[in-house]
Amino acid sequence: MTILEQYQQHFLPTYSNYPQGHYATLFLLRQVESEAIFRTEGSGEPLNREFVHPGLKDDGEPIQRVVISKRKQTAVERRTGRELLRRHNHLFEKDAKSGVCALNRNNPCGKCMDCMIYGYAVGGGGAQKSRVITDDAFSLHPATTIVGTRQFNALFDNSTMRDPETSKASTSIGTDEYVKPESIFLDMETIKDVTEAEFLYTLGNVMRSTRYGAISSRIGKVRNHLVGVIFSDCEVFSNLEWTQATFDNLRGDSAAEPDFPLHLSRIRFAAEDAISNLLSLIVGQTDVMPDEDVTQLLSDLQGLYQDEGLLTQLLARTSEMYPAG
């Protein structure tokens, strides 16, 4: 028996094309564990930032916060899931000519778990709206606190910046902004109208994803901490509201910015308290998973991914319930 058996009323028994108002929101603290670069494109580009108020209290000028864009989050987690599906032969062909389902090639199969949960669209017909609802994640601290700069260069074989054959100086030199280790980003991912198996697959993708942002093969190590799960019949509040309310809790009656870095346990306590306060403003029904159930959920998830037989059965059972593409 898994902990989710107590929450069956919040899941669909099988896939449905029609919205039914079953929302499951994951509350995540994304903790940067190395230098990380969250930007749009290209080397030397600045980090993504937005001017927002520091907290919900009307007592301060807007500040800049670093942003992890919604697409940069789900793209990583989607590839994590597709890696799992590929290993178990659950990425399918749309037809005999198109080849195996692939991202950014206009040939989604329209019948694998990735297509049916994260959505797809293809010219000439066929589409599935994503059932994973995301938004930009904001840094807890201002950009001025958590951003540093680092110079980069590319040496030749002679360990200098000059070509050993032509003596020309290398042009591969510049400066990158980066997010400092132990920076925290608050993020909510809402999963809509899913079965229990689809929920576990999506949560597994989040908890197993570890590299975000640019140059992720060398930097960008991030640990995702699940601090809460709420089932509801509507969307709850926003990432920004949660970040601002948590910021207010950490600074208390003081107008001063919270220290950096802060231990995760302090941030977690403030974030959970912010969730409780913001939930009182929701117009709808909510079912909050207690902390002990969240802990058990993560334990059950770990057991699932460690048991190859159970995992194989879950993927096969879920893939079979989708209509033919």
C-alpha cells in the first residue's frame, strides 16, 4: 500500500480528453548547489531578471530577482522522463516514415507518456495541451545578493591565449554572470487531471532532474526539495506570491533583507507558513498533504524507481490507456 491510496479521489481512474478540475500542486525549493547560469541564449548574455516588490507588505521599493523561466524548468524534466521512456522502449513512432518520437522535430508520436502529459502540437493536425502547468521561478533573495561574475577564456594547446601556429590572440574571452551556490528559487508545478501513475511519473521527473540552465554539463547543479503537495479543484496562488510571502516571513518585523546564505530548514519553515497563510485566500476546495505524508510519498517514489519490475509495469500500464495517435 502506498500513501497515494489515501488520495485516490484526486486522481482520474484513466486518461480523459476532457478537463475535470483535478489539480495537484507540487511546492518546490530549488537549491542551487554549484554556480548556475539562467539566461535566454548565448554566451555573455545577462541572467534573466525581473523587477518585483520584495514582499507582500507595502513597505519597499521594487527589487530585481533572478528568474528561471518556465520552459527552462520543464524542458529539463521532460528530457529526464524521455530518457526513462527510451530506456524502456516507450517512445513510439507516429507512423512508419516519421521515426521514433523526438523533441523539436515536428514528429511527436502523440501516444507516449511524454506527449500525453507534457503536450505536443504538430502542423497538419494533432495536439495535446500540456497537463503540467508551470510559471517562472523567482529567487528568494535579490539579484544583487546572489549574482556574481566570472571571466572565461579558451586556451590553445600551448596553454596560452595565442595560437601556436599563427600567434594570433584568441577571441574566446569574456565575462559571464552566474548565480551563487545555495541560492534558493521557489517554484510550484501544477499537474492537472492525471492518473496516479501519471502523477508519479511527473514527480519522478522533477526529483530526478539535477542540472538546469546553461553549460549544464559543467555547472548548474540543482537539488529539488519537495516541501508540500496540495490537491484542489482550482489553481492556487502564484510563484511570485509564495516567494514574496516567504521573504516577508524570513525578515519578520525588520525591513532588512534576510541573510545569505540561509540554511534550508529556515527557508522551508518560512515557506510552509507562507503556504498556510496564502491558502486562506483561495476560492475553492483544497486538501493539503501533511508533512509526514509528503515524506512517505518520497519514500514510495524512491522504492518505485529502485524496483525495475514495478517501474516497468507502471510505464506499460499507463502507455496502454492512451488512445492510438
